[in-house]
Amino acid sequence: MGPQRLGRPAEILLVEDNPGDVELTREAMVEANVSNNLHVVHDGVEAMAFMRRQGKYVQAPRPDLVLLDLNLPKKDGREVLAEIKGDDDLKVVPVVILTTSDADADVLKSYQLYANSYITKPLAFAGFATVVRSIECFWFGVVVLPPKV
């Protein structure tokens, strides 16, 4: 569904420091038959380098969607979100918070920083696969994403 809407596979940036959650996301994408390109960085500093195409990420594609954990080393997800949404070149990239936290304060702060949506990670694989399918269906099947500039 998504690749046809974009005319190409979508570029998804997963910002996640937990190797288990990275693997779970990869497995859920396979299970959900998601054929998009998943790029993974493990901390907030790497995330911003990828987004800005700096250092080893100079050839990185601009993501069509960012899946951002809140609790990251070096620079947490809130700081990353604030930087993305405060940058005129990056703020159009949708950012989905995908985290274990269901704290009202985290939800509120994320939306105050202009997150496009907030999803609490399900603990079971089946629930996680359903979330990944839903993300893919909504962001790459329903939503019209901004054109690449």
C-alpha cells in the first residue's frame, strides 16, 4: 500500500537504543509485510546527524517518517523532537513517538513539541506487529506526505 502511494519504498528512521526493540520492529515489519526501508540509529546525536546528513550519514535519505523513542542516550527523544520540529528543513517530516511510556506528562510534552502522533509500545509481539501494520497503513496508505525537496 505505502510504496505505491509514494511511488517508491518509504524511508523510515527508527531511533531506538534497545537492541531487542529494534529486532522486534524489524520482525514486526516482516510479519506485517512492510516493504519499506528501515534505517536504525541508537541515540539522539546519531538521529540528528542522520536527519541533517552529517558525518557518516552524508548519503542518508531524508526519512519519510521517524519512529522516535523518548528515552535515548546522549540526547533524549524530547530533545531530538524539539530539534526536528524547530528546523525549517526538517519540521515537515512526520515524527511518531514510539515508546514504552504511557505517562501523561510524556504524552503532553511530546504533543507540545509537535509530535505527529504518540504510540505506547505493546509488550507482546502480536500487539507490536499490529501497531507496525497500523503505522504503515496510515502513514503510507492514507496520509499524503510532503514532497521531498
